[in-house]
Amino acid sequence: MALAAVHDHVAAARALAARLPQLIDESRRMAISLRSGLHGNRKVGPGSDFWQFRPYITGDPTNQIDWRRSARSDHTFIRQTEWQASHNYWIWPVLSPSMYWSSTRDTPIKAERTLIISIALADLLLSNGETVGTFDAERTRITSGEHLEKLAHAMLASPATIAENVGAMHPGRKHSVLLLGDFLEFADSDQSPARAIKILGQYQNDGALVHVLDPAEIDPPFTGRVNFLDTDDQMIYRSERFEDLEEGFKQRAKAWRATIRDAARENDWLCDQHITSESASPTLLALYQHLSERQSQGGSNGRGRPAMNRHSTKRPQ
């Protein structure tokens, strides 16, 4: 049995682009299904929308006292409004050649699932009043779900490698950066994933990383003769009996996942894992909730430190 080759990843990318309207619709449906159970990221700050009353504390500005509400009670109350300044999120689906591979016909390619999660996450953030952008040449940013299709096309045009392009990325200061991909490019790069993340986070930028994996990259189902090919269909290794290599394959794959996880943790970024044979909804929900918590705990720069490791008991590390 031979591993399916990527063949022409350029053609695969064009096929993915042709399906973009369908992927956007699927992403929107997923975002809508989750949105009903979510609450906005509300916090005190300058704005015109009333949020709540709270008791007056010595030192509070007197111009914030609500005299009408206070007159109905024995206490003095402050009128609080809701913070209305949006936070900036940069979503980078890294669609490298290896992302156009799947182990079976029934399993979506990693690039497709990555785009769906990226677009759905953007939709959720936009509905919460945030600004969302991506790293295409124009650094496209949008503030309304009406322009979600524009952002999706820009995501397709974002660089397909991190190691070669991270030095040219300038997300801003105190923004949030989200990377999604398999990150296999670092296996053949002199640059470490930890170093790349450090560059993206050097201006107090918070971040999250989603490691997108095909199920065969964790638990390979192969038997007998297996040909290992690179993304240019060049033979890397031929095994006459994969069963003899299986345990070593699993251990190397596990070590690689740990390398990516540790790179994120070293920079205080969230690292989540998504397997393409499973539903994207849990990954999307966990990622959105993490971002909301980080914003609430860390203020406008989003650099809180919530504890989160939802795969600690469910997934292989």
C-alpha cells in the first residue's frame, strides 16, 4: 500500500479556491450553531451603551454618578458603559504543499479543514465587534461579516510558509495572531518553530496555534509495502513491510507534535490540536472561548494566562 501523493499541489489549491463559496457557507453555519450559546466579550470602558450600575466607591468620578438611580435607593450608584474598542486578530491559515494531503478519500484534506476553522473563527470574532485580518500582500482587514468572502479570498493568498515569510510579518502591537497548519515545513528548515512564534509575538502580541493533523499522522493504518513521497512526488523512502516501522513512525510523529506544542508554550501561546477526521466544532469553540477569556483577563492587549489543555486526557500527545 502506498501513501497517496500530493501530486500537483498548485492544482489542488485551485480546486480548493473553486470550492471557497461552499466552504464559506459551511463555516457560517458552524459559527451560527455555536454563536447562540456564546456571550460577547463585555468589559467596562468608554462607550455609549449602558451595561450596569454599581455602588459608588470613594474616588470615583462624580460625573459618572447616576443621580436618578441613586435617588431611588439609600446608596449612590455609578453608571457603567460597555467598552466598544475592537481588538485586532490576525488569522493565518498556512496552506503549505503538505496541507493538500489526506490519507483516505473520505477524510478532508488538511487545507480544507484549516480554511473552514479560520473562516468560522473570523465570523465569530466579527460578530463580537472585533477586527480580523490576514497576511496577504494587502494585509486585508475587515470589521463586518458582510466582507467575510473578501477575507476568505485573502486567506487563500496568504504565504504558504512561515519560516520563509515570518520576518516580513508585522501584525502590529498588542494584537492577537492565530496560526493554523501542520507546520511540517520546520522539519526541513534551519529556523525553529519557537523562534518563528517569538518573532510574531515580539510586540506584546498574544497568539494561538492550531496543529492540524490527518488521523494517519497519529495512528497510521498502513500495512505491507509503503512508499513515502514528498510533495513533489519524489521518493523519500520505501518500506517493504510497514509493520516493522510502525512503532518508530509513531514515536517520531509524537516527538514532532511535542516540538510544536512546546514551541507555543515557550512563548505563552495556546496550542490546540485538530484531527481532520473529527468535527471542527470543538476546536472552533475552544479557540474562541480561549481568545475571549484572554481578552477579559488581560485587558485590551489580551495577554492573560488562562490554563487550558482540553486534549490532556482525550488525545495522544
